[in-house]
Amino acid sequence: MKTIVLGSDLTCPYCGFIKQETMPTDACLYYYECTSCNTLLHPKPGDCCVFCSYGTVVCPPRQAETSCCNLS
């Protein structure tokens, strides 16, 4: 069984601000508001959540190699 990491550093692509966040284990996070510049981030095309797009660690379902929300 894999150890799932729940902490990820999100980096805003607009202002470069980095904040550590705890990822939910039961849902994807489609939107995230940067606490520095207030830009609303959303996943890049092909990614299921903001952690997969802008985080240092991918979301828990991807870590576990299971399907993730809107991806089959």
C-alpha cells in the first residue's frame, strides 16, 4: 500500500506566491483563489485539479493510481 502525501505547495502562476495546502482525500479542488493576488486558479487542460496543475505533489487519487473525479 502506498503512502499518500496530503501536503502540497501550490504556486500561483501569476504572482509566484507559494502556499502549502492540505489536499482533500474525497474530492478534487477545481478552483483555488491565490491568497496573495486573489487570482482564481483552475486546472490546466488534462489535469483533474489545481494540485495536479500547480502543486508540488499530485492529488491523492493520482498518487494512489486510481481514477480522479473527471478523468477516467
